[in-house]
Amino acid sequence: MKSEVILEIKDLHASIEGKEILKGVSININEGEKIAIMGPNGSGKSTLASIIMGHPAYKITKGSIHYKGENITEIPPEERARKGIFLSFQYPQEIPGVTTTNLLRQAIKSKGAEIKITDYKKILKECAKMLKLDESFLSRNINEGFSGGEKKRSEIFQMAVLKPSMAILDETDSGLDIDALKIVADGVNTLKKSMPSMTFIIITHYQRLLNYVVPDKVFILENGKIKHSGGPELAQKLEEKGYSWIQEEFYDEKNEEIIEGC
Ligand code: ADP
Ligand code: MG
């Protein structure tokens, strides 16, 4: 079966406050793939995630984003969410006065889907159980008083309930101890098993999550550009060698340019 491209990013340049962060990113992702985007801190990973979701603070100066064949470069984030794109934040915010149960019910309604309250409650319970979250958190305000690990599991819980077509997980593994990391990875793998067409973009600085959620492809972002791509072995190489080898190659490239220019 020929796989369909779900996300096509072409020569994307983007800036914030006049500073160029993305300097020509091109990536194609097929429906149902699990891909990892890795890279040193400050390379532009969260910027890329925010831009795919449509964060209005970033200015796209060149290039385009197509999702399921449609140009979504200019459409607002809520429409992208309705089309099935989901972003789990690196730094989840507290939302006083809004419970997890209410937020998700509104999110489901805004997609135009009708769901009976009894079915909804059943789904919430099942997902909470899968992610080993105490049910009491459902009636608490979003992220208020949650530990770092609970915030990350809550993000994955929201994803499990909403079942998006494409989920972007921005450093979901950071701040998790190994037990919590395994719970999150199990959650992702279980969801993927029940919905094989679901696409995952896993953004991570470290390789350890990728031991449990094995990606089909790995892309390495460095200084706003994709510098390498490959299979899961690329993540392994990073684990062994660190990011310095990419940066060394980058500086070699620069030196070559200087030499050529002489
Ligand atoms: P990563 O997620 O790979 O660590 P980010 O996308 O968060 O990288 O950041 C990339 C670069 O963009 C960094 O140099 C960061 O300081 C800068 N940046 C990100 N957001 C802003 C902002 N709101 N204002 C100014 N600079 C920003
Ligand atoms: Mg980041």
C-alpha cells in the first residue's frame, strides 16, 4: 500500500522579534509514521513545533506547510486542532478555573463530534488508567499543582482522549523519571496500536525515549536547518557521540566555505 504524505514542510524560514530561527527546513512525513526530531538546545525544535501548530508569535518569511494536501501555512491554530493536529507542550501551562474534564469535552464538541456523557466518562477513565493517573486529577484545574511528571502525563492523557491524526510531542520525556517515561511510552505505543494511521512527531534532546518508542526516521535539527536524517541508528549515534560531532561537521562546512572563498 502506498503511504500518503500527511505533512509536507517546504523550505520553511521563520523568525521571531526579527531574529531568524528556522533557516530553510524541509521535511516530508507519511501518514502513520513515527518520526523523531532531535537537536541541541536552541536549535529551533520548539519553534518548529509551534509553527506547525500555528503559533501567531512566529513570522513565516518563506516556505510552506501542507497537511493532508492542504496549505495550512496561514490558518489559525484552532482550525489546525480541528483538522486533527495536536501539540503536547514542552512547558505545559496551568489553566486556573478549567478542569481537564471540561477542557476535553469542549475540545471534542468543537470538532463537531457528539459524544454521550456516559461514553465520555468511560473514555476518560480508560485513558487515566492507561497512563496511571489518579482519577481525582480529572476534576482538578489543568496542571494546577501538578508535578512536572504529572503535567507531562496529563498532556499525553489529553492526546489519548482526543485521538488526533498527527501528534507532536515536544520534549515529553524531559523531567520524567524512568518509571514515568515507561508509562508515557506505553501510552504512545498502545494508542498507536489501536490507531495505526496516527502520525507521531517526537521531539527530544535525548535518545532514551526512543528506546521505548522506536521511530521510523530521525531528523537532526541544528541551527535552524535539518543537518542529518536517517533511521533509528542515528539516535543511537547521538547517544554515543553527543551532539558535538554534528557541530564539528557544521564548522568544517563553514571552514570549507571560507577556503573555497579564498
Ligand atoms: P529548542 O527547542 O531546539 O531548544 P527553541 O525553538 O526553543 O529551541 O529556540 C530556538 C532559538 O529561538 C533560541 O535561540 C531561542 O532563544 C530563540 N527563541 C525562541 N523563542 C523566542 C522568543 N519568543 N523570543 C526570542 N527568541 C526566541
Ligand atoms: Mg524546545
